[in-house]
Amino acid sequence: MMENDKIHEACGLFGIYMPEGKYEVDVASATYYALYALQHRGQASCGIVVNDDGVMTAHKDLGLVNDVFTESVMRKLGKGNIAMGHVLYGSGAFTRAEAQPLVANHVKGGLSVAHNGAITNASELREKLEMEGAIFHSTSDTEVIMYEITRCRLTAPSIEMAVSGAMEVLDGAYSLVIMSPSKLIGARDPHGFRPLCIGTLGDGFVLASESCALDSIGATFLRDVEPGEIIVIDQDGLRSITTHCGQKPSSLCVFEYVYFARPDSVIDGSSVHEARLRAGAYLALEHPVQADVVIGAPDSGLDAALGYARQSGIPYGIGFIKNKYIGRTFIQPTQTDRENKVRIKLNAISSTVKDKRVVLVDDSIVRGTTCAHTIRILREAGAKEVHMRVASAPYLYPCYYGTDVNSPDKLIAHGHTVEEIAEMIGVDTLGYLSPESIQRFVPGCKRGFCTACFDGKYPTSVPVCKEKSRYLTKKSEAKKS
Amino acid sequence: MMENDKIHEACGLFGIYMPEGKYEVDVASATYYALYALQHRGQASCGIVVNDDGVMTAHKDLGLVNDVFTESVMRKLGKGNIAMGHVLYGSGAFTRAEAQPLVANHVKGGLSVAHNGAITNASELREKLEMEGAIFHSTSDTEVIMYEITRCRLTAPSIEMAVSGAMEVLDGAYSLVIMSPSKLIGARDPHGFRPLCIGTLGDGFVLASESCALDSIGATFLRDVEPGEIIVIDQDGLRSITTHCGQKPSSLCVFEYVYFARPDSVIDGSSVHEARLRAGAYLALEHPVQADVVIGAPDSGLDAALGYARQSGIPYGIGFIKNKYIGRTFIQPTQTDRENKVRIKLNAISSTVKDKRVVLVDDSIVRGTTCAHTIRILREAGAKEVHMRVASAPYLYPCYYGTDVNSPDKLIAHGHTVEEIAEMIGVDTLGYLSPESIQRFVPGCKRGFCTACFDGKYPTSVPVCKEKSRYLTKKSEAKKS
Amino acid sequence: MMENDKIHEACGLFGIYMPEGKYEVDVASATYYALYALQHRGQASCGIVVNDDGVMTAHKDLGLVNDVFTESVMRKLGKGNIAMGHVLYGSGAFTRAEAQPLVANHVKGGLSVAHNGAITNASELREKLEMEGAIFHSTSDTEVIMYEITRCRLTAPSIEMAVSGAMEVLDGAYSLVIMSPSKLIGARDPHGFRPLCIGTLGDGFVLASESCALDSIGATFLRDVEPGEIIVIDQDGLRSITTHCGQKPSSLCVFEYVYFARPDSVIDGSSVHEARLRAGAYLALEHPVQADVVIGAPDSGLDAALGYARQSGIPYGIGFIKNKYIGRTFIQPTQTDRENKVRIKLNAISSTVKDKRVVLVDDSIVRGTTCAHTIRILREAGAKEVHMRVASAPYLYPCYYGTDVNSPDKLIAHGHTVEEIAEMIGVDTLGYLSPESIQRFVPGCKRGFCTACFDGKYPTSVPVCKEKSRYLTKKSEAKKS
Amino acid sequence: MMENDKIHEACGLFGIYMPEGKYEVDVASATYYALYALQHRGQASCGIVVNDDGVMTAHKDLGLVNDVFTESVMRKLGKGNIAMGHVLYGSGAFTRAEAQPLVANHVKGGLSVAHNGAITNASELREKLEMEGAIFHSTSDTEVIMYEITRCRLTAPSIEMAVSGAMEVLDGAYSLVIMSPSKLIGARDPHGFRPLCIGTLGDGFVLASESCALDSIGATFLRDVEPGEIIVIDQDGLRSITTHCGQKPSSLCVFEYVYFARPDSVIDGSSVHEARLRAGAYLALEHPVQADVVIGAPDSGLDAALGYARQSGIPYGIGFIKNKYIGRTFIQPTQTDRENKVRIKLNAISSTVKDKRVVLVDDSIVRGTTCAHTIRILREAGAKEVHMRVASAPYLYPCYYGTDVNSPDKLIAHGHTVEEIAEMIGVDTLGYLSPESIQRFVPGCKRGFCTACFDGKYPTSVPVCKEKSRYLTKKSEAKKS
């Protein structure tokens, strides 16, 4: 459905290391194109840091990659042999200080860190650091990670051993790309919640959240980073630290396949598009219906809809046209524009659905509001029946691993039966994918899954309170001095 | 295929008239949303004119609707009971002075004109006007139209009779929306080259190039404007002048169904999406092939690909992912970014095409360059065979009715056989829709078609020279005084 | 005083002609710097047209020269051997369509016109043209001038003779810079209301409203254009048409010396700074007072204040600091910011005025509002007495020659005695320069003056009505068709 | 002379505290206007932090106050009862991360710090902090100050005692404005290098670098903060901590009077304008000359020029016109624009200087380049003799207290006699103010002066090395891990 009824993940990561003097690649441009390919993972802010022989030049701002990085900004970033970048999703309260990669100077020189995920014990770590005199410029977990690495670096023999040391105390979900004056480092938490893969480009190496970023710059996929693994790339090539591997059961976020990742990416051994086709097929097996056409909610439900159609034998159709010229400054219609009848961003193709029994497939339902709007459009275009099929299980529990659903209150599945939800969103029948099918719809994946949002089984301990609220909203507590 | 290998039409039109004091519609906002729905017809410039009791306020600029019309600009446009707008496609030499609607003052007050099409005798009319002392601020045909209407208005009893008078001398393709201090007028040339339809909104009326603009604002489709008809809307309601109707054989541009119009529009009685599905079906009948999957070139080939798949029984697949965050300021990769391997705007879904015999469907081939690029991406993603099917006939002759193909030199089909083209773009087999099928793929359409671009049979006389070149490029002739 | 209590003139003009292939001057850059030097004559819009061998490229917009002309815009303007530019003052209703130079195509090719002044019979000429079928894109007199030149060009042997022909019918104030594909032309109305001078730059020539524009680009002053003279510059060099010279008594606007021109300019033989020093001296002779310090209202009263101080023997002081970082986007303080006590744009230097008897000199008083504000600031800073001296006569009559005072209603001197004005603005005494002194304060000037704003003696017939209002405000008349 | 030949100070500070629920002042707007009045102290970046009952909202960016703070930004800052702001000067390498006020969270809640000056032992303090695990996001001394306050806060009973504790270890020049959730704090180093004053506004208090900021918002001057004093403002009103007062000899920077401060400010008991008039008078006494006119270099030399003229009896004149429309985006003329003859930013008034013996007064000469350019303009305008008088002593030694002159290499007075300098800049005679006169030209000032830039007598120990270079430029050292 529409984007504001979706859950959102917090990041896309990228890093590139080219051996000096050997291969002529513009590392800043490569990072730009790669971030552009990862833009679906975060539209709130973006940043690039270029490392020219130890001197780091950074540019970060709120906005999309191609708004923030103009030609003059790219010129200022200049040349270098290592670079890294980040795209981030964030809500309204979000400010420029949260943009990543974080760049700071510590006793051993410059350090740049980008993070995808969420640290479940960030609040405790932060409090401990503050008690020792630390100051924080942002509310992001990334600053906590940076502090922990810096602390370890005081005694560790190298930056990679400092990262390994920090991983001893960090709990939760984190894929990391880190740059020191002379090294590019990638790391993935022992559960492997968030993806991270390695590619080669000429004599150099790249790290990226998804393989589609490798394709965008002509790099070749090498392998995924293993859960708990630390990858070190420097003038001696690539090497791996596996101390933390195998400590925990792997718990890859299943929503990477359901919604987050781009269909052309291959994650931990499985094609995302293929997984979605299979989710649609399982859905057809579990929730069959007599109907005339199967359509997907654009763009998130298209793959699963095709899988449903193939399995069921009901013709696949193109049900909607999405306006592709939507931009940042688009003026929203007001209530008085008679919301129910205007079809500005999305319109139904009447000839596909009129007088038809329609199966509408989407990947998930979170709050249900824009879902209801989409169904109303179908009804007004003449659909005789609407049967909704959802390519994931009911979303019931908050996620603490880097998505933006913190509270169950806003989840339509929380406290409502499937029948009640069907009535609320206005469909004739509604079917969700069963938890069992979720465990098997990704063919050939090397990992176990985290399905805590569906079943409440969290692979880690859960945060006691959300620390961000302390700094941003509680006025009564704010006055301490 | 990619947009720079497409032909482009020159315009989208919209007008709205609300009876004063009766219905509370913000005519400027309605025009904004309608232009946004018509944005696919022109991305170079846009403009809105609001008429508040005879006082016209205009804003026009280069750029997309949601870049040009910010909230502060909308506030400045203010309230009114009549409004009209325009979106325009244009090439590089295009400047702000060409943006429409044109607004001018003449002896009877203000006048605003927006035009979709091209006047084939514009050069002769312009020369005649200049010899009488006229000055021109732009190179657009629209200024010629405005002059002719103004001339007629000196003796005609009303603005609509002046429009009718001007139609006596204007040759070629034109759909027009015109606004006088108290009236909204629509007109379509006697051949009916370009579409124009009428809708109702409460007690008011709207005019639009396509019905998708009516849907976007919640208006109800009333009927199409007939070829040669003049529609007059004022405080007495809507009336029709049919003097020019039936004078010429109707010649609706077939490319409106092939590529220009949005699939959710209904034009002159036929659904655009339905027409494209049928074009795909005829293509399957004429050019069958043994294959494993049918995919469409996004977004223009998707409908016809589905039609081909249904008819042939070969599974429909999703073959490509298009990056949807592309924006105006995107920095293009250079040649040295090894163009052939980077997949920034378009990437193949490997699991769909790898080791498969692929049928690739697109609506047309013009120059063939980005088409070749798309096919190369398929090959690199592992496609075993690529069979291209094109849902229109070979494009052989220049168009003089409002599209941007002026010369046959750049048309790949000009001077090459189908086999040669297949080799140039790198496919195993290539099949075009036959001219006979083109005449019947639009079911239920009330009009005859102009297919001059395929067969060279022009419904009107053809311009002797392109007048624009005189003002913009010929230095030697420019020095006359 | 502050700028919103000033009258404003409508224009600054500039043109440059470099013989082809001889001298390496970037004509677009030269025009940019020259307009920047003439910016004080108009801040509402600006425009540059570059002529490259007959092909004219233009850029115009609302705003200051250094906002409108960015480096990328300058690149687009490109190279050429002729160029011209314009800066314009305008009120709120002003839109981009009014920006100059006007550029149009007519039967003999391209034509570009820039105008400083106002045509007193524009309304009649426009009505006549409209009756013949002309259409107007703006409300500016410049479009009328362009039409008249175009009409004459149909029969005249050259563009300069067409200009001469147009001057037969144009009444009022006009200095013109005109560019045809191969010529640069300057002209001044027979009364010579507005200035225009000629300079040389290498082998080329320039035309400018004021000599300060010549200094800004390193050009050498040659001479002023004579009232009624037409200057033609082309590949044969510079020549003069004097048909219209000497037909009317010369009537140079005295406000050019009082306020409009920059102090470092020399106009029609006299230094502007020198004239203002002398105005201050005459003022001291006519209105002596016992006081401790003479200060000028920044920046318009500084020169006359120094002249008053020298003549009177009372010490000259620096009484105010003006904030020089004021910009377009400055947020105005609201009434509730207690307007009387805030000193954001202007602050008094307390040590100069505290417990002193202060003579405050300014060039003129128009509405009197900001003048009263300035005096209040002085009082609050501790001035014991404030004696205001004004370096021009009471402004009593509207100006029809290109300034923005159309109605006497807003003039504080209209209907009030000097004593009443003194009380209204809060000074102890008030003295204006006598009309007699005004006739002689400009030493060595070759022209007679227009002093109609002081004495109501208009050198020409006066417009019956202001035509602009017809198009922009009268709703009742707007509905003619 | 022109600004790029000036030394620059690093800051303007402002803070405001309004008792809750008592007085209706918009603290964000007041800070905006105050920063606008302090803009001359720094044009590189600016920032405002608003404190709404403990919740701090900040906005900072590169650029001028009225570019950075648009109406929408001001709306986002919102309401509050405490606010503070900062303007900063910086060189090219400067980035947004250096913009102040710094805002961070530490164990006791939010903290915001703004700083004017430079910490001479910052390098040592930073190294010590890093060895304890601290990370730094910027190269600014302000982050060191913030860390030291945070460290002390771990054990101190209140934020003000933490500030007092930090002052034990901080050496060098610092005026500070600090905001905790419930308090506004001001502090000045024991030498009192940089100014800071207190005003009242209704029932509230303000802190500002200069009194002109108080005038701009209608506040009343209360008194200067004493060297070493800490001012605490909270719901109990204003109180003072004087522990550090009287520890060191007071050393107010004499350049505050010579150039930095605005002429309408009163600093530590003396009017800046009055001081400059007296500097000019002393200069006339020490370096008399037979001449026809005294002019000041705009705008920095105007006050001293008037003082010289009054004392010498030589007439004061207005010698230059500075273009007041200069903006950020102004395109600089190239060398090939024949630099010596173009007068874009500054032009001489020929009638003032032609054939005259001219005394040119400026406040100081640093590098001498634009000074030479100004003199060349005078010569070309016809000045017969040019006698330069400088209202300060030769600038010989680097400043370590917050100005941007770090190295003596670029100082024209370093290694050259007065006669040599006169020849280099092209004047007939040159006279500097003697060090003795500098000690007495500020009448009634309560402080001793720092004149280290003239005599090398530094009131504190001097930094061993500039730490900034370590992070930004030394590639060889950057690779530590």
C-alpha cells in the first residue's frame, strides 16, 4: 500500500576500499550511486565520507541522495581511496545531527561509523558512559557504538580488535561499516539481524547492505558477511575475524524478504523476488478463493500477487496506476477536497476491476489506514468483490531491532480478530500467511529468522524503556541542574 | 524503455468553470491536482491561470508541477471561479517564454490560451502577421493561434465566434482550452488529432486532455469533445458550436493508445489499458515464439506484455526493477564508469530471467539506443535467448502533429530491415505489430486513426519548412537590420 | 531615511558593442558588473540579453542582480559581441512578465528593448494598437514602444529610422537601449528627462544610465547622449541621428541629483556628489540654526549634511549605524515587538547626539513615516533638540515621468504647512530648500530641469488616466466577452 | 579597507532568560534580532537554541542570520523561556560541525555552550581527554570547554559550580554563554579578553557580546560582566559568582575598539565611536601633514578619519562609494577583467579627490593587499598625493586569543620598515598610531588592554602547536590504526 502505512527500517550501508595507485575508481561517485540504489532503505537523511590518505571529508544532510549530493558537493568531497555512506529513515522529530556516518576524532585519529539496526542495551550503556563524563551530541545508538569502540581502542592493539571488544558489550541488531585512517571494516551482530554483503570491484572491495548496490556500480558479489563476523580490508587485502561467529542462533529479520529489500537483491543466499513469489503461492494454497483477477497493491504487493495468480490459476491483472511524479514538495489535498473521491497518487484501472471479483495482494498491513483507502478506490472503480490476501502474518508485537514500530497501540492486528480487521478495511474476505509458511517461504536461505513481530519471541533481551524519550519529550525530568 | 528513447507529445490541458457563489471548489488547487495527473504528457514546463471575476493571475515556469507550484505560489494565485492549466514537453533549447498558458491583453480584455498539437501552416500565418506589424515573444504556435483569435475578435460578436473564425485559417492538430474574462472554452480540430474530454464537478464543468485528470479531482466523466466542436461554458451553462464538425475524416493519433496516455484513462470511448492488452494479444498471434517467460520493459511495455502472456500461455514475469527515486538533479555516470556494467536506473531481476528464453515486450522503438542497453542488461543477468516484440509498427515517418520527431534520420527503422534492427539491438528475433492489427487493436473507439508515422499517409498538407529554426539557429539569416 | 519612504525610479540601462574578432571582452560579464553598479536604480527585477551573431539569448527574473545571475545562468548566456541589460523598480503587483529587456521577433528578425522613463500617451497608443488587433503580454510602456518601432520598421529602411519614426508618436520620458541582430542603439527623448551616457572600452562602445557603470568595468567616459539624439553603433563604429534634437526645452529630472543617482556618477556634466554638497550649503544659507552637530540620514542625506556642516561651521558628525547585513529574507519585527524601541536596521550613536542640539539633514521627505521613526530614535538616544533640513523643496505634485508617485494623497507636504509637518514628524524646526536654490545647486549642468514635483509645471501634456489600472484592478470592466 | 584584508574575531554571543508566565517575549525572535545586530562579529555560521521547559531545540548552519533563519525555521524553533545564539567567523576549511552553540546531552540532562575567544591550552586538555576515551566531533575549543564542564558536573552540586570548576583548568580567552535545562549562565575569563554585557528586558535578563544587540531588541543596558565573573540567571533572578575575579590583570583586546565592535556599542564603559574619533585625533597630533582633504576607508576608517579631520582642521570629505548590494553569490571578476581598472565593490568620488592632496585613514593594515588596491583607485581618480594614516600600531605578532591571525608570515609589518610598507602600498607618507597613544585613546575604559599583536607581550602562556592541523592536514600522522 502507500508508504505511510508501512514499517520502516533504519538504514542502508555502503563502503569501498581501492588499493592505492592501482585502480582508477572515483570512490565518492561509487558511493553516491550505491546509496542511490539503497535509497529504499531510508529517505530521511544520507551521508558520504571520503578518506584521502587518512584525511576524512564528510557531507551529510536531511533529504534524498540526489537532492543532498549536487555536483558541487561531490567536487568538495574530492578524491580518495576509501569511502563509505549511509541512508537513514527517520520520523518527524529527526534532525540533521542524527545523520550518519558519524565522524569523530579520538586519541588514535579519525573514525567514521555507520550503523543499521538498534542496540537493545543502548540506554544502559549510555547511562554508564555519562556517569564517566561522556557527552552526547545525538540520541542515536551509533554514538554509543562509537564510544564503546573508542574506549576499547585505548587498550586494543588495532581498530578491528577494538570493534571486537565493543561487540562484547553491545546487544541487539547491528550491521556496521567503519572507516579508520587506513582501513575499511564491516561487522554483523552474532544474530545476523540485518544483512551485509561483500563484493569485489577490480582489485578493490566493497561492503553493502544489499546486492542491488553492487549491481548498480558494476561490482561482483563475493559472499555475505556471516553473523558475528568482522571483515577487515586494508593494503594487505581482506581478512576475517570470526571470534563472535556461532555464539548465537541466527535470526535474520524476515521482513527483509517481506518488504524492506529490493526485489532484485539476493540476501543470505536467496533471491528476494523469488521469496515473494513463493509467499504468494503459499498464500494461494492456504487461502484460496473463487475470483476473476489477482492484482497487487503497488509496488509492494506486485511480486506476491504474481505468485498467487500462478498458483491459483486466476489471471494476473494490472489494477492500479501510481503517479510517478510525486515529489518532496507535493501539496497534500485537504479533507475538504473530499478525500474519498480524489485519486491523486493512486488510481484504479477500471477495465481491470469493473464488475470483477478481485483478489488484492499486499505484503503486510500495519495500521490499516491507507489499506482501507486503496480498497475504497477499488470499490468506486466497480469491483464486485474484494478479497484481500496478505503475504505475511498479522503484525502483533513491537520491533526493537531497527524498525520504527515501537508500540503495539498503532497495529491494527493488535486486539482485533481477522474478521474484525476485514470489516474495518472493507473487504469481503481476508487471509494472512500462516507463521509456518513464513518459516519456509524463503528457499535456500542459510539463516534462521527473527519473527518476533508475529510471535513475540525475541531472540535477545528487550529494552526496559526507550531512552530517546528522556531527552526529547519528558519536560518534568529534563530539569536537573 | 527509458524515456530518452521515446517520442514525446507536446501537452496536457485542463480547465475548470464553477458557477459563482454556488459551489465551494478551490479552482487553483483543482487545476494543480489535475496537472499533476497529466504530468506524463509533459515535464518541461507548466502553468496555471486563475480568473477572479475577470482579473487573471498567472504563474508559469520550467519544471515539474510539484516543483513549480509551492504553497506560497498557490497562495499568490488566490481564489477565482475559472482556472486553466497546461503541462508541456520541450527539448533543450526550450525557455520560460514558451511556457503555457499564454496570457495577453487585447482590445476586449484578457485572454488565456493553452494548446496541445501543432499548426502545420503556422509558418505562413506568422509571416503574414509579421508583415502587418505583429511582434512575437516566443516561437510557439500558440502565439499564432492567439493572434488569429484576436484578429477575429475585432469583428466577431463573441470570443467563441472569434475562435470559430480562427479555426477557418488554422491547419493541423490542435486541442485548445481558452479563457476569457467570463468564459471557459474548449475546442478540438476537425480531424480530432489530440484528445479532449468534458467532466462535471458539482454544478461546474471541467475540460481535460485525459479522463485520469477527472478521476484525480473526483469529477465525473461526461463525454469527449467531438472533432471540430467548440464547447462554451459560462453562467448559462455548457453549449456546443458544431460548425466545423464532420468537415474532415477523424484522425485520432494512434500513439495516444500506444504510449502517450495513462493506462487508467478512457479516450474517445476506449480504455487505454484494454487497448494495450489487445495490442499484446495481436502481437502474440502474429509473432509467436517458444519461450519461458514474458516480461515488459518498464513501464511502457507492461500492459502489452501481459496481453502477450495471456494469449501465448507463456508465464508473465517481472523482469526489471526501476529505481523510483530518480530526480531532476541526478548526476549521470560518465563513460568511464563503464557504462555497460552499471545498472543505476534499471536492473534485471536475475531469478526471473537467468537461463530462460525471454520474450521482451515494449510499445515502440524510436532510436533504439536505450532499447539496446536494456537488452544488454538482460543478457548480463543470464537470459539465454531474448525475443523482442513491439506493440506498434515500425516508426518510419516524421510527425507534424505535436510530437518531437521531426526528421527520419534518427529513426532506427528508417533504412533498415527488421533483421538488421534485430542485430543492431542484439536480440534473437524481433517482431512488430502489423499495420492491419493497429487499425483494430482499440476496441470500441469512435474515431478513425492517424497512422502517418507508420505509413506516411498524412491527413493534412505538410509544412514546407520548420519555422522554429529561423529564429533560433540560422545566424546567417538573422542579420536583417 | 529608510528606503520605503523614498520615491523610486523605474530603471537602469546598459548596452555594450564589441567589434567582432578584435577585442576579447566577455560582454555578458561586463553587463553583469554594470547592472550591479546600477542596482540602486531598481531592485525588483533584472535581465540580460546576449547577441551572438544575430541569435539572442535572454535571462530575466525578479530579484537582485547577484541573486538572478548565478554562474550557471551566466554560462547559459554564453558569448557574443553585443549585449544589453536592465534593472527595474516595481511595486508588489509586479510580475516576471514585466521584467526587461523585452525580447521579441518581428518581420525583420529579433529585437530587444530596454526603457527608463514613462510614456505619457501610452494609454492612447495602446488602445489604437489593440483596435488593430495587437495583443499585449504585459502592462509596461515598453511593449507599446516595441510595437511602435515594429510598425515603423515595416516601411523604414533601417532599425534606427524605425526608432526615429516611433519617436514621432511617443510622448513623455524615455531613455532607450535597443538591440537588433547587428546593431546597438541608444536614444533619449527630446526633453532629456532621464540620463544616458556613452563610454569606450577598447575598440568597442558602451551605453549606460550613469557613469558609475562605466567605472565599474574600466570603460572610459566619452559623452552624454543629447536630448532627442539617437546613437547607432555597428560594425562601422558610432554615429548619431539628431533629427529630434533641440525640438523641446531640456527638462532633466532634478531628482537624479537629489536622490536617484549614485554620488560617484557624473550626469550631463555635473558631479552628483558635488551637487549634493552644494544643496547642503544653500540649505545652511537659507535655514541657519544654532546647533552642536550636523548629521545626515544614512545614506541619502550624508553628502548634503557635509555641505551644511562646512557652510555653517557646525561640526559634522556620524549619527547613525545602519545594519549592512540586511537581506531579502529578513524577518520583520511585529508590532508586538514594541516597534518604537527596537533599532534593528538603524541605531543612533549615542555619544554623537546625547545632550546635543542636532541638525538632521536628508534629501527629501515623501510620506514622512520612516522620517518620524528616525527622529524618534534620535530623541531616545538623548538628542536635546532636532532641527531637520531637507535638501529639496516640498514634494507636492505627482510625477508622470517614470517614478512611482502617482497620487498626491500620500505626500506629507500635500495639504500641510511646513510647521504642521514639523509637528507631525517631531522636530523642533524644519527647513526645505527653496525652489530658487534648486535651479542653481547643480554647478555646470548643461540642461534645464524638470521640477514638476515641486511646482506642478509639467513639460508635457499629462496622462488622462493610468492605463495599468484597467487590466489589473477593475473587475467590472474586465468582462467584455 | 575591504574585508578580506582584515583580521577577524571568532564570535558574537547572546542569551535571554524570561521568567515563565510573566512576560510575553518571543525568545527565539529576540535572539534572531540580536544575532543580526552582532552579525559583524562573524559571518561564517550562526545558530539558535530554544529551551522550552528543559527541552532544547536547535538550528545551526553555515551562512548569514537572515539566510539561515527563514520563517519556517523560526516556526520550528518554537516558543520557550530561555534561548541563546551565536555567530561565528571561519575560514574555508570550516564546516557545519563547527557551528555553535554546541548542544549535547550528559548525565544531568541537556547542555548548550557558545564561546567567543580561544583556549591556549586546548591541545593539552584535548589530548588528556582523548587518553581517557573521549571522542570529538569537531576541532573547536568549545567542545573541549563542554567536556571540562561535564567532567566537573559529575561531582559539582550545580551547573554553575561545574563552570567554575572548568575555569580552573581553562587558559586563554573566553566569554561564554551557557544554557542548562533551567538556567542561563554567562562567564568571562579572568583576563577579560573578550567583552560580555548584561541587559534587562521587562522582568527578564539578556547577555550579549556588545550593547548594540541590547538596543536592537529594546533591552536596557545593566552592566558589563567583570573579568572572571560568572553570572547565573534562573527563576530566583540574577546572581554573581566572583571566585575567579581579580586573579589576573585585566587584558581587554584593544582591537575591539580599533575594529571589531560596532561604533554604536559601549564596551566596558567606553563608546566605541568616541574611542575611534580619539584615535584619529591622536594620529593627527603624531603624524600631521599639509593636505586638502581627509577621507576614511569605508567603513572601518570613517570614524578615525573624522577625528583626524577635526583635530587637523583639514576638511573631512566623502571619498568612496561602496556598493551596498554585494551578496553571497556575487561572481568575482577574473584577472583578465583587468583588475586594476575595474571598480565593482568600491569606487572613488572623483570630485572629492581629483588634484587634491588626500589623507586616507584606516583602522589597521594586516596583509596590505586590498589597501594597495584602494590607494590605486584613489590615484586613478586623480589624487595628487596620498598620505595614509593608520589608527593602530603596526601589527607584528600572531594573536592566540580568538582572531584568525596565526602566523606572522602574512603580516606586511613583519620584517618591513614603515618606509618600505609605504612604498609597497603606494603612498607618499605613512603614519601609524604609537603604542603609547593606544594605551590612552579609549577614554574612561575600566580595563587594562592586551596589545600583544603590537608588542608581543602575551598575558598568558602561548600554545606550543596549533592542534587543528593534526586532524585536518597531516596525512603522515593520520594513519594510526
